Amino acid sequence: MLTADQTAIIKATVPILESGGETLTTQFYKIMLGEYPQVRPLFNQAHQASGAQPRALANSVLAYARNIDKLQELGPLAGQIVAKHVALQVLPEHYPIVGTCLLRAIREVLGPDIATDAVIDAWGAAYQQLADILIGAEAAQYDKLAAAPGGWRGARSFRVARKEAESAEITSFYLEPADGQPVVDFTPGQYLGLHLVIDGQEVRRNYSLSAAPNGRSYRISVKREQGGLVSTFLHDRIGEGSTLDVFPPGGAFILQDGTSPLVLISGGVGVTPTLAMAEAALAKGKRDVLFMHYARDGKARAFDKTLAEWAARFPRFRHFTVLEHGGEGEAHALGRPVIEHLQNWLPAGLDCDVYFLGPKPFMAAIKRFLSALGLPDERRRYEFFGPAEALE
């Protein structure tokens, strides 16, 4: 339990962290990933190299520090962290490593004049408070997944029953449990965690589930990323009949029940979870579904056949495709996202729930357009791939 003096110290250090928070977290990752190889599989090295992961941690640390005496103000942040940790199988034994490295980084970056023993003690107590909250929430989620019908704990072996190219960049992997038993249901929008060993290197990644739950199997659809360690491995070295170690589904970006029209807006590989959302909503038949997808060109667009089949089967389904580069007749529009697309295609009166995701600039544009059109915050939902960052 934090004392009043420790709480005051934490709040007083916020301005210092705001001025150099990313430097602090960069040093933290340098220490931890350099000296504790057992935690490296939990972190995407591409996000480290780009600076996205240090920025994400800095934002989270600052949010926690600013609200240390009113944690309820953090909103969905804690739930998002728990969801990612569960999908990657973060365990209680990982937390002391993180705490040790964080406190050491504070000392090294801020120096002895600022990072006094009292400051370090306060931050140690604050970190332990946060760790206890997360460990408890994650334990409850692990127990819930293990106890659910078809559920499990840790890694489970799945066989690649089918592998299908969806575009020049995206390939779907149909996964069936090696033990032949049922699999736990998930909420559309969630993802699976994969545990892989690539040329002796242990890695973990999350990939969105791209088909509605059926209790028997899962489908993930993976984009080949330029220089991507895991995506290249899956595309080139995993074939039908291969086995993969899979963690149970998780994720906080999920389709909410409702009867209002559902609008799904995706850019690039952001299409994958929206497919599961659309399929589940159409099966229930309670709402109109509008599907808007943006792709770079005709080679990059995916799932055209699926969208055409849904349009033929479901009168309440409409879809639009926009290509940044393409010829006449290949899409409903050409170019990048513009507000006119939303003005022309969204339901009249904006009586709808909108889910959108894709690359950061794409999402920033869609968010800006929805704000300009007057769609209330509570009717729009989104999630970043990789570390969460503010959409400026």
C-alpha cells in the first residue's frame, strides 16, 4: 500500500518523466532485453527498433503516475494491458524482472540528485501495486479460459489443416487442435497467440482471428511483412500438416451486441478481425452490416470472394472497396480515404456503431472524419496493431 508521502512523490515526478519518459523506457528495455533473455520472446523486436514499444510504455507509465491516487480514471488501459499479457502468456515470475529493470533505469537516467532513495522506494511501491493488480486480473483470466468448454492453459498443439492465399500479401491458416477436442469460443475481434522457435530463437506473436467462432477450429490471416521474422516464417516454412503451439484467444477489441447498423472500416491487413465481426453479426441477422475496406492496389486486396458471397446471401450486407492505385471498374472508389466516402456510404443520421482499424495514418484519418461528421465517441471503437499509441 502506498503511503501519502509516496503518492506525493510519484505525482511530483510526472513532469520529469513527461520531459524524458521515452529516454527512460528506452534505457529500461536496453537493460531488460540485454540482461534477461528469458523475457525477450514477450517483446516484438520490430516495435523496439521503431521506438513504438518505448513510446507505448512511456505513455502507460505516465498515465499510471498521473492517476496514482484515482486509478479508476485509467479507463480501459488496464484491461487492454491484461488482454495483451494473457495472449502472450505473461506470468507472475516476469514481473520482478520488469520491476528491477525499471527502477535501475530510473536511477541511471534521472541521476542521484533526482532519483533519491525516497523516489526509488516510492516507485518500487507504485510498481508493486500495479503488478499486484495485473497479476490478479491475469490469473482470473487464465482460470476462466482453462475452465471454459474447449479451453486450455498455456500452449496447445494445433495442426495447419489448410493454407490459402487470400492476396499477394495475405495468407490464411486454418488451425485444428492436434488432440481432436473442441476449442474455446472467442468474441469476434480477438486474436490468438503463437509460440514459435525460429532458427533457435523463441518468439511470440498475436494474430487476429479472421473467421467467426465454430467450436472446432480457428482461422488466422497473416500479412507478409517486409523483413518480418514471424510472418516470413509462417508464409515460407509453415505448410499444411505443420503444427503450431497456440495460446488461448484474447483481446479487448471485441464486437459488442446490438441492433443498430454495424459499420466496419479497415485498411490493409486490418481487415482480418472485421471479417470475424461481420460473419458473426450476419449469422445473428439482427442488424445491417456495412463493410468498407481500403487496399493499396488490386494485388493487395483480399477476401473479394467472401464479400461477394455474403452480398449474395445476406440482403442486410453492403460492402465497398477503395484502392489507392487501380483501374476503372476494379473498386467502388480510387485513392486514399476521404470524408466523402463516409458521407456517401454511412447510414443516414449516423445511427450506427463504427469499428475501424488499420495503419496509424489511416486510423487517424477515419477518426478525424467521424469526429467531423458528429459521430459520438461511444459509438466508435478501434484498436492498434502492436503497441497502443494515441491517435493524434
